[in-house]
Amino acid sequence: MKTIRICIFLCIWFISVPYIWSQDCSTYHEIGDCIMDRNKDYKIYSQSRSAVISATDTVEFSIVFYGQKDYICSFCTHQKFYPVNFRLIDPDTREVLYNNKEDNYIESLGIGFDVTKTIIIQVNVLARKAKPEEIKDYLSCIGLLMQYKNYPEKKVNLRM
Amino acid sequence: MNLKRITKSLFFFVSCVMIVLSCKSDRTRRSAGEFVDEETGEIIEKIEDIKKVYNLCPSPAEMLSIIEVSEMQFKTDLLNPTTNVDKYLDMRSLTLNLGIYVTDLAYAAIFGRREETINYLESVQDIAEKIRITGTVNEQLIERAKNNVNYIDSLFNISNEAFINMIFFCEKNERPSTIMLISTGAIVESLYLAANMIEVYDTSDNMIRHLADQGYALDNMITSSQSESGDPNVAYALELLKPLMDIYEQVEVTGGRMTIKKEGVGKLVIGGKSKNKLSEQDFIKLKETVAMIRNNIISNIN
């Protein structure tokens, strides 16, 4: 009886450990295939984040974007979870300002902010290359890598 | 008899492992199917409510990056001296002051102050170890700073990295109250430094506008911690920040509807809405309030 218990424990351990490990997503935006602009003017934004996601989840990132800066937001996930669908949402009105479906699910978007603003980025994955059982059971990481640089001087348009 | 039992157990164990492995290999061997749009539509319909919301805040270096180094003077007397580190003994004051010191580190780095940057980096390392955020500010990072003291961009990146490493460590180890205390110290010190860099109130001053905009970061930080408000440290931090939030709630917001301009595929410009206007009265009140909160933190008054 004791041996059976040990065997069951070992089996559970063998099955679960890879799944537990696979859920550490904290630095996925750095190690995954998020597109990075190598231009030296761009700095990595500290609000870059990663999260655990399944094909039936939606994750929201509420991000402060400072004015007079150009940002690049790039998304990455497991290859079976592509394409990534993201929407920019006004937090005050919940109005969808942009949906990457309009641009055939592009994974990287440049956004210039004239004034400082909080924007919600709502993300889910369409998982077009995954099988139905994988959609139900699998968890993966979603990474959002953000870079920024100051507006060129001539672009200043504050209308104060 | 004993040998027979061992053989039986071993056989059972190997069988279990083989079953597990065979299941896994079958999963990888099958070719991946592709969904047609109708199926994808069904999946989208099944999407559950928002699973998780991340309310994020900029790092101290980013909050202070508005400082025009060429036009402003580095003020040592504004910083919390590194000699104070030993004054902080309990976890709460250590963690709050870690936020203060990591912001002072960013301030020194922005001005390219070599000696101060290294000193503050070492103090940050010291406190981080004391509150068991182990390895986030390590010898390699300090060595990199020492090797790059002549490059302001590198110092800026290193100070940012120190902050990000600490936050990621706490997120990974589920320490939301530590994140809240560090962030509280950081935002208070950022506001204190920014407010004290402004000599004369002037509405056309970028620093005034930037100071008004920090309400967004404060708001995000408070929202992110609401679910943890039962934790005494989070409740304490929220209490510290309340007078600041009260001031920001009074800040006048001008400007029309938010505008979105598409500049080709993959490029947007967002503008038009929400220019925050900090009046002279609000500015003075903010400056006084933040100085009072900051002095309570660095003097270890609980």
C-alpha cells in the first residue's frame, strides 16, 4: 500500500512539475520572441510585463504613457497561441481606440503620445495553430515588451 | 520476499513513467491543426471575463527623466543620506526607504554623478539583502556601474534595472505588500525631488506639467493595491498616499476629446485629451504635503 502511494506521488510529481515550471512567465517579454527595436535611442520601458495566459483568457495591462514620447509595444507568445489580438482602451470611457484586427493582427505597434495618458491594453490569443484540446488545457506566457524614446524637437504640439 | 516487493514496485513505477511519457510524445508527434475563422469566432465568444488586470507604474528613473540635466543643478541636500541606512531596523521602514534610496539612485544616475550613484547602489543592495530581495542588486550590477561611470545612459539603465529586478522578484515570490511599500517610497521621493527642482512656479514649465501628470502613476499604484488593502503594510502605505491623492483629485483637467491619428500600418498618434493643470496653490500644497510624508518615512516615524 505504501509503495502504491509513493508511486502515485511520483507520477503526480512527474506530470505536474513541467506545468508548474512552464508557468513562470515573469521575464518572458525579455526571453521570448517579442520584437525589439535595436535603435539606440529606444530604451526599455519598465512597465514591460508578461503574464500567464490560456486561449480562453483575457489579460489587461493598465499603463501610464508619458507625453511627448514615441513608444513601441510588441507582443509575443507560444507559437501555437498566435495570432495575438490586442485592443487599446480608454480607461475613462472603455471605448476601444484601436484593435490590431484592423491590421491583420500585427504583433508590434508604434504609438506616439502627445500628452500623458493611462491606456488599457487588453490582450487575448486566438491560438489558430492549436488543437481544440490544447486550447482548453494549455497555459502559456504572453509578453508585452515596451520601448520608448523622446519625440524629436520639431514634433512638440502641446497647445497649452 | 523483500526483493519481490522491490521488483513489483519498480515495475509499477516504470509502467507509470512510461504511460506519462507515451502521452507526452503522442501530443508532440501529431501535426498541429489550423482553425478556420468560424472556429476562432467560437473561441472568442467563449473568452471568459478578464482574468487578470495589471496596473503598472513607471520606474523612479522614468518619473524623473523629465529633469533637464543641462538646465538644472544636482542638489545633494535633497537626498536621504546613505549614512541613514543603519537607522532603519524594522521591515516596514526598511522597505519604504528602499523605495526612497532607489529613487535617489536614479536621481544621481540622471545627473551622471559617479560617486553618488555607486554609493546609493550599494545602499540599495544593502537594504535589498536585509529585506530578503536577494540577488536583485548583485555585485555584477555594481561592477557594471563602476565600469560605466562615464556613461549617463548606462547609469540610467542600471538604476532602472535595479528597480525592475526588485519588482519582478517580489511579483514572482508573491510579495505584493513589499511592492507596495517600495513603490510608495519611490513615488513619494520622485514627487519630492521633482517639486524641489522647481524654483519658481510657471505654467509653461515642463516640470510643472510633468508633476501634474504623476497623478496617473499614483492612481494606477493605488488601484493595483486595493485588493491587498487588508494587509497592514498595504493599508499603511495607502494611508500615507491618501493626502497626495486628495490633491491630485482636485487637479483641473483641460482639453477636448482624445484623438487617434493613424499614420500607416502599425503606427498611431494619441493626443488631444487630458492635460492636467496644476495651479500655484495646488503646487504649493503638493510640495508641502510630499515633504511631510517623505520626512516621516526617512525619520522612521510610524
